[in-house]
Amino acid sequence: MNESSFKGFNAPFVAENIIFLDEIGSTNDYAKDLGKNGTSSGTAVITAKQSAGKGRLGRIWDGGEAKDIYLSLLLRPKGDSSRLTLMAGVCVANTLNRFLTDLDEKAMIKWPNDVVVGGRKICGILTERGEYGVVVGIGINIGRESFPEELLDKATSLNIATGQKHDRAEIIKFLLTNLSLYYESFENSGVSSFIEEYGSLCVNIGKTVAIHENNVVYTAAATGISPDGKLEITLENGTKRVLDSGEVSVRGIYGYV
């Protein structure tokens, strides 16, 4: 994958302008700098290799191999941007499922920002907001053939899941096209344009989850997704709550038993 892979391609609203880099520390940081300097909304930053990627809660996203997808979108939505992470999750899951048609395991979303296949993480999404606008960062494991021992039951890649090699540029183009369609609908209709589909793809629903909140961990049953994208839970004492954000582990996912 190189700059010529995207020559002549663009996607309205999200990738009208594409910047390709052979290697960068963080596509999110690069896109934020562009936004601070007045670069227009609808700019996509794509790199073949990322050396200083990051995830939620200050975690590191390992991008040391030039085998995966690392991209960020610089956007300036006209309305509430707080659910763009959820919208991106739907688009990533739909894109990956196009390549998982022969498998029983499909790409699902772990609320709010991970995409999993077979209980293992295949994608992380990090949305950041500031004076630059909104930057949506997406990292997808595509070409990796192995992971460190501590991640063997927690992570996977598209190549591992399918036993086949895949063209990253092809996947990115399909993803950006999908994101363009969903973002246009989101701008016109808000979260209602995709939240029902998000719920159908959410692996949390019907599962026991562990919620990490204010240095306390407690369990609950995840029962649904609210119309505005919050996770609906029922505590062991029957109390119903909704979570707007937070760290939520799902039984059977990432080694949580």
C-alpha cells in the first residue's frame, strides 16, 4: 500500500482530501495539527506504518508493523459529535463482514469503541475533540500473523480470522465509502440514523458485563442500547441504569470469565 493506491479516489464528506504517509507517529495527532492549521473538514490521514498510536484511557495502540490499517478523519460535524465513535463502529463492522462471509463468526461491536471477531479485538476507535474539530481514529488489525503471548486470547487480525491475505487499500476504500454514506445520514438525522443497527451488532447485549467506575468494579446485565447510544444495564439488585461512557468488560471477551 502506497500513495498511488489512493490516486483518483475520494469519498464525499469524510475523505474528499486524502493525505498518505509512509510512516507517522500518530495519525490522530497529525490530523489534529492539520485542523489547528485550518485544513478543511473531510480530510483523511492514512499511513502504512504508525509508531506512536494510542487508544482510549491513554493506552498505546501498537502500530509497529506495516501490515495493518491506521487512519484518521478530520471532521467538523454541524451537530452533536459525541456518537461518531458508535457510527464508525458500525461502518468498520460492516466493512469487515464483507470479508468474513464464509465464517460463522462475524465482526461485532463491544460498546463503545472496539470491534471484535470471535471474542478477540480486531479494531479500536478513538475520537478526540478540540478547537481543531473532531478527529476519528481507526486502527484495524489486517495482516498480522501472530501476537505476543499476553494478547493471544485478546486480539486477532483479518488474515488470522480468514486464513487469507487481504489488500489494505481495498479495505480502506470500502470503509471510507461506507463512512461517507453513514456520515451524511448522521449529519441529517443524528444518532437515530444508525442506532438500531448498532444495537444489532453490539456484543454486550444479553451478556454479563463488569463495569469499572470510580475505582470500583461491579457486574450487571447489559440489556440494550438507548436511543441516544448509551448502554442500558440492570444491576444484580434489579436497579436499571444507563452508561454514557466508561470501561466495560464483557464475559467471554478478552479473557473475562
